[in-house]
Amino acid sequence: MALAADIMKGGTSAGQAQAINGQVSPTVTAAGTVIGDAFDLIASINVITTAGASSGVQLPSAMIGDQVEILNLGANTVTVYPDSTSNRINQLTAGTGFALGINTAVKLRKFSSTRWMAWLSA
């Protein structure tokens, strides 16, 4: 993705350029222990700053092709759940989340109406 400043060089306003690059949620608090009570993400770029033991986040409702990025800066591993119980992330069973370790990031893209793919950082 291009920097907002690069997009603005083409005549796009600053606000539009930032919207193209996605909304940032800089202070997410993970919550819950299952998909039904995990914290619902709303931004495309999310920074988890508070993570209790066994807490989680749920991906936002998204369109095919949408991307979501998550960085876990909390004190505990966080479970990342798909946007619904009928959707999957990578090879996981529908509705199942995966563990996102401390100081680890993940980029996810929705490839079909029921399938997300995730790429983890080191």
C-alpha cells in the first residue's frame, strides 16, 4: 500500500488518502474467552495494548479482498477469531481462532465469503 503522502501527490485530499490506507485503532483491549465475547475489531489496523490471560479479538465484518492488520503489544497471547462462526482462518475449523503471541503481528486478507488467510510476523 502506498503512503498517504504518495496518494496525495495525485491530487487526493489528506482525509481521502488516509481512508484509502485504512483506519488505525491504536489502543485495543482484548476481551472474552470465546468468539462470542471476544472484542470486536472495527479498524483495518489494530494495536492491542491490553491483553488479559485467555482474551481475544474478532475480525470485523469484511468484504472479499479486505485486509486487517493486528499487532499484539499486550502482556499475554491473544486469540484472533474470524468474523463469524461459519468462517475460517487458514486451515482452522470454522469459528476457531489462533494464538497471536506477544510482540507479534499478523496480516489477514479475506479471500472468499468464508475464508481468511493469515501471515504471521516472526
